[in-house]
Amino acid sequence: MASIQCILNTGNIMTAASEVLRSPPKSSTELITSLRSHIRSSPPSPPPSPSLSSTTKSPLYIPLPPTPEPLAEERSEYDVTVKLFHLSSAPTASHETHTRDAVKRVLENLGIETIDLLILSLPGINFDADDFANEDSTEDVEAWLATYQTLEELHQDGVISRLGISEFGTTRLEKLLPRTTIKPSVNQINVRDCCVVPKPLILFAKQEGIELLTHNDCTDILPQETLQNVLVDEFALLGEERKVMPQWVAKYTAVIRSRGVVENKGYIAMAEIH
Amino acid sequence: MGLLALGTPLVWDEAKKRADQVRQLGIQQLLEIWNSYRGNERDILLWGDEIEYLVISYDDENKNATLSLRQAEILDALAADEKLRKAGGGVPEINGTTVEFVPSPYECYLVIGLNGMLTVYRKSDPLPTFHPEFGRFMLEATPGAPFSLSWKDLLSVEPNMKLRRTIAKKHMAPHETPITLPAFPRMGRDIFTTPHYPATGSKSRSQFIPDECINPHIRFPTLAANIRSRRGSKVAINMPVFYDVNTPRPFLDPTIDYDRHLFPEDDDVRNGAAKEGHVYMDAMGFGMGSCCLQITFQAKNIGEARRLYDQLCPLGPIMLALSANTPILKGFLVDTDVRWNVISGAVDDRTEEERGLKPLKNNRWKIPKSRYDSVSTYLADDPRLRDEYNDLDLVIDEDIKKRLIDNGMDERLSTHFAHLFIRDPIVIFQETLDEPAEGKADHFENLQSTNWQHMRFKPPPPGGNIGWRVEFRSMEIQLTDFENAAFAIFTVLLTRVILSYDLNLYIPISKVDDNMTRAHIRNAVLDQKFWFRKNLFPPPRMGSRAGSARTSPASTRPVTPIAVEEEYGLFTIDEIMNGTKDRECEFIGLIPLIESYLDTVNVDVITRCELAGYLQLISKRASGELKTGASWIRDFVGNHPEYNKDSQVGDRVNYDLMKMVERLGSEGIAGDGKEQELLGRRG
């Protein structure tokens, strides 16, 4: 049985904070909670394609195809940041297609043509404050590079202004940087206690002109099982025999730069149903 | 304080006759401003704080600390500092405001934060400016230029405050020091100034505070005298004493001289102005000599300014209680923790008729509040503002309201200004009446800036490129710049959260008044509950499509609103700040909301770490893990060997307290780790 592409979106979660922010925020749950909330608040959609037939090329939208939410003010007023998570169930070979698709969908959704900063999240790369462990020398720089090169192309095409990576420690940065054409200007790390960022990383980042930004996203932003549950609970979608395989998640924010007001924040994700 | 115009001030009997003229000119100026600036759009966020200092003079030999009355000399020294002035700092009131910005000739300043963070001030950073204040023992300092929301700017707030303290200190005599404490503990008690003057001045006619305590600029003594004249008696401030084990019961303020016959107003105390069980204060100086921490924000347009004004309004009393720092007045421990009502009483110029003590004859209205009091009306053009929230019996000048409405101003804003303009201008300079009123704001400001409410809605000054602003005015000044920066930054971030999440904090404004009363009670931060809205978030998306909630017809369709009384409940400050636990009414808490906001915008690791430190202070003050300044000072006094558990804070206790407060302010240290009870453990 061929797979079906399934596009999930949360809509603007800033306007749905009553649902999303009921309890202290953990972004591990933010995507799932906001997805559930968005599904529940959407009008009943036509029943999911009867047998989930894969004859049609168009993807299955959950809850519905996203309605574009153009920015309220001029584009130049905003900082638009996208963080693209390539999930572990997606093969590296698909990263290029996935990246381009994700970027296209975010652009369409916000009614814009460029992204100010795109931060790449690669599967299996987790920042470790000790900066030594987890970074064995056999890691596949080539695989990172293949994915990263798509971003460089999008940068050259003028679609993305600044490139970012996430969870890279010094060792990994030292491996990646010499191979890049466009250096990342951002490295985003998840530090519970920001004061324990290893000094070598701070110094190295400074020397390379890389900004160290923080985030609070969880390592596994869209676990397969959780998504399967959502689709079953909220959409009565999947039968036993069907299996959902999350591929990528794009988290986007549009912040009015001079006023620090977040106007739009949301997620678009793609999963394959096998 | 606004810019100080020079001229011939009218005594009250003269000023009274010109009051209407000033009000009319003020409204004319307001309309002019409103018409020129109502269309302003997309002004960026700029903000600034005001820090006020008391100048302490030590007599180390006799272990005494008093207020130094050398404000003028210190300001002169600051103004004469060529380097400071050329760098954009200085004293605008003396130097004039047309100082052209040139890079600082100071090589650079190194400022070490309490946390050990080192900040280098680049040559190009404008240096702070200093301003005179009502008290001749006070200084006000503002950043040389407003802050933006850039992380670099947020992180420069604390170093900037420290720099202000350093510069101020540098221009004082060796035995003097600036401290940040709302009220001098022994204000109005025995010999409390250097030099000493007897309390026999004809302006205040106070038993306790000499007129020499007032800034000699003619505006200030006139202000004090005209408030007294208008009122028809001295102001009377009674704050409940804190009964300690050895405090006599009943407590009758032992410092009052009932036999003085110097001024007609000396009868006040014989006619019962002083209440049993209270510390009695009788002059403007007790209030206007207090120091506050005030934050002003520029909004993107008039609509956002009005919205922020309303949304911050319910937070006023909460932040007042959370920043409590005033446990001692006139040398007595009191049963209140904050300065607010002292100031309110200190400038209460209402006549007996206006206060409802006599039937109306010469006055137009009975007025429920002092000119310095909590806000009485919301003013936003916001569909969420239900009529039920404006539930106070608001006194307004109907003629002024009609004039504003006839000129195109909407109902709510007209009401706001028609309310402010029920007051009389207190100080009128003869010369200003002879000059054309166009293109200026002096008459408008005469009323606007002598309405000291806990929020201030500030129209743009004519002719400039400054936008619509909102001032948050309730917070008490904190002992250290770390705390002052924390409260300032918390407030700034909170405004961003309010706008980003479209929060709705409305509760009936009478409940804000009620909260203001609660905020005064000793240890209110932990012991009191406050009215707060249960659900701050916009209603859930209902059948509308993704993200179009803001504009879709579905979300604008009126839903049957729940009863207003159901919308709010009583919460502890801990619950408001840190979230509710085990309650049917779930609330995430303002601090977690700010965290969530910070997780959404791009923040660098250093900034995030610094901001976490500030948020933690606020969070722990709310939970009680850290003490407020008020309760820290109470404990200091309580543990002092010379304190006799009789509520009296004597010279020696005061001296040691001032030394401690100075040390906290300059080094963040109180000895024996005592600072940790106040500030927490710092990196």
C-alpha cells in the first residue's frame, strides 16, 4: 500500500493560548496540545478520505488545509524565524524535498517571500553541556552537510537570510564549519540552566561569529506514538493496520521587531501514513 | 517632575480665580495634541525608568544619619560636570534641554553588577541625566536615552542604574550617599536634616518638617502652600502604628505638640486631626519626599497606549504589594508596608465640602479621592471593556467632556480627561497666562501632571517625535539596583506578554481600589488575597479556521458573556505570579507566561540567564522564599540590640539601617549573608 502524505497544522497558537498554556509551558507538549486544540476548534471536516486512498496526489490536511494568515504589518517590521525539525523516521535522502516543502508551506501560510532565520534541527543531535560525550568521531558529517546544503541554496536564492543550526557542541561545530559555504549565524541550544553553557563553546561561538540562542523545545518534538494517538482520538482516522510516520515539523514565529510583540506562532508538520 | 518653568507663582486666592482659564487653555492644548498625534502609527517600543534617591548625610562620630539638604549643590556639581554634560547627561533643568549629543569623553565606564557581570560602557552611550525633585534631599536620575527592547538594552538596565548611583555619589560630599528607599525612616522626627532647621515654616506650617526641606525652586513651596490653602487646613496623614509588645496601648502619637500656637493650622491637632493608634503626619513633605520606581512605555499608537493603560491598571496594587519597602514612618514601625497612602494624604487638597464633611456650598462636587490615588476609570477603546468594569461613581466636568466630544474625541477618553480636569491647577505662573497657548502643553500638563494616579496616560509632547506613552507608577523603589532592574524588566516583559497573548486583565475598577487598600496591609504580599481575573486568555477558537480567530466573523460574534462577578476571584500574589496549584481555576501564572514568551522569541544564552535571575527574584518574592524590603527592614529593626520593642526606631537603629541600606545599594552585601534573604543566592 502506498503512503499518504498528511499535513498537520496548529494555526496561530498565540490566539489559542487559553488551550495551549493552561499549565506551565513545556514545549514538549506545546505542539501536541495546540494540534489537539486546533483540531477540536475546527469545524467538522469532511470525513477523512474513505479508505485513505492514495489515488489522489493531494495530501490529507489535518484538520483542514491551512488558511493563510498574512502578517498584519509590512514585512520589514517582522523577524520571521522558522525552526525545521527533521525527524528520525525521515530518511536523510528526503531532507532536501522536505526542507523545500516545509519552507514553501510556511511562506504561503504567512504570505511572505523570505524567512529571516531558519534553524535546522537534525535527528540524533542533542546538546550536552559537558560538550564531550555524545559526539563520537564516526558521525556522518556528510549527512549533515547534505541537509545543510539545501539551506545554503535557499540562502543563495534569497529565501532565507540567516541560517542556524541547533544543539551543536564545539566538536560538532568544528567538524561542520569548514565544510559550509554559508556559515551558520546561529546555534540554538537547550539549556535548562543557562549558566552552565560550557565556556569553550561560548568562546568558539564568539570567535566564529555565531550567536548562541536558547530554546525550550524537547528532543523528540513529535513522537510517532503520540501523533498516532492524536489522529485516533481526535480524528478517528487510523485503523489498526495503518501506521503514521512523522517526517518533519516546522515551527514558525513572526515577531514585530521594534516592539517585541509575537504576532504569529504555529507549527506545520508532515507525516506519512503507511 | 516635569520641567520647571520660572516665573511669578500666584498665591492660592489669585490662582483660584484663574483656574477655569487654565483648564480651558489646557483642554485647548490637549485637543491640539490629540488632533496632531492621534494618527501616529508604528512608534517603536521605547521605555525608561526613573530612580529617585534620598541623599543621606552621616555623622559617623555620633552615629547619626540624617537627610542632606544639599540637593541644589549636588545638582550644580552634576551640571558643572563638563564631561557628563557633553556625553548627553547632566541636569537638563539647569543645562537646558538642547544638549547636543556628543560621544562621551569619559574613556569608558566599567560597571560590575551584583552578579559579578562586567559591563563596559562604550564612549558613545549617553550618560544619565539628573533632575531635581520636591524634597531638597532627593535626586531623580533617568537613563541618558530611553531603552529599546533589544536584549543588549535590557541587560544594560542594571549597569545603567549602578552607573547613575556611582555618578550621583561622586558628586556628593564624602559623608553623603544616595540611597534607594521610599521614605526616610526618621522623616519629620527630631533633628533629621543636615543642616537642621526648626519646623516653623509658613509654607507647610508643619510641626515636624521645616520648609527648608522643600526644593527652594518657587514651584515647590507654592505647591505645598497652595495645597494647604485650598484644603483649608494642613494635610492630615494617619498611618496605623505597628503594635509591638512594649508599644503603649492606646497609642497616641507622642511627637505631637498640642500646645503650639504659631499658625491657625496649629488648631488642626486640637480639632482631632491625629487619630489614636496612628502615626500622624501633617505636611506634603512626608509624601512627596518619597521615592518611587516608575516605568514609562511608548506604545505603537494611541490605541495600544490606551489598551496597555487599562491592562496594567489591575497590576498596580499587586506590584505595589510585591515591591513593599516602607515599614517605618516618622521613626515608628507602622502596620503598613507601602508609601502610597502617605503620598495620597500628603497632597490631598480637597476642601471639607469636597471630602463630604460639609454640605456643598462653594465647591462643585463631592470628590471621593485625593489627586494622588488609584485610577478611577478605564479608558481603552476595547470591545472587551464591559461597562460594568467602570463601576465607580466618577466625578467629571460635564462641560469639558462635552467640549472634547464636540471636537471629535470619543466617550471614554473624554471621560478620562473630564475626570482629571475636575481638579484645580495648584501652581499658576502669571507669565504663562499672558503667552499664547498654541503649540505648547504647559496648561494641559498643569492639570495632567498634578493628577498623580497609579497609571498615567501621556499624550505626546507637542512638536516632538515622541509617541503616546503609558506610565506605571505604583511600585516602590527597591534597596538595590538588581531589584530595581528586576521590577523594571519584569514590567516591560509583561507588557510584551499582554500584547502578544492578547491578555485580558480587566476586573471592575472598584476591585482595583479594594486591592490598593489590601496592598497596604503589613505583609500583604504573603498574607492578603487580591482580586484578579480568572481567565486572562482570549476565548478559545470556536469553529473558526486556523489563526483567523482575530478577524473571522465567528470570533466577533457576541457570545453570551458570563456574569462579571464570575470573571474574577481572590488570589494570592504567589498564585498570580507563579500559577495556581490544585485549584478548579487553573492559571499558569505571570512568570511562566513570561518564560513562555521568552521561549518564543530568539534570546541568546547570556541574556536568558540574566533575565532568569530577575524573574526568579520576582517569583520568590511572590512565593515568600525571599523577603520584601519592608519585611527585611522590619527584621533588621526587630533584631537590633537598641530596639526596645516599642515601635520606636531611634537614631542609632536608623544610623545602622542606613549604613546597611547603603552597603546593600552599592555592594549588594549586608553581612552574614543577610542579603540572601532579600536577594537570593546570586551567581
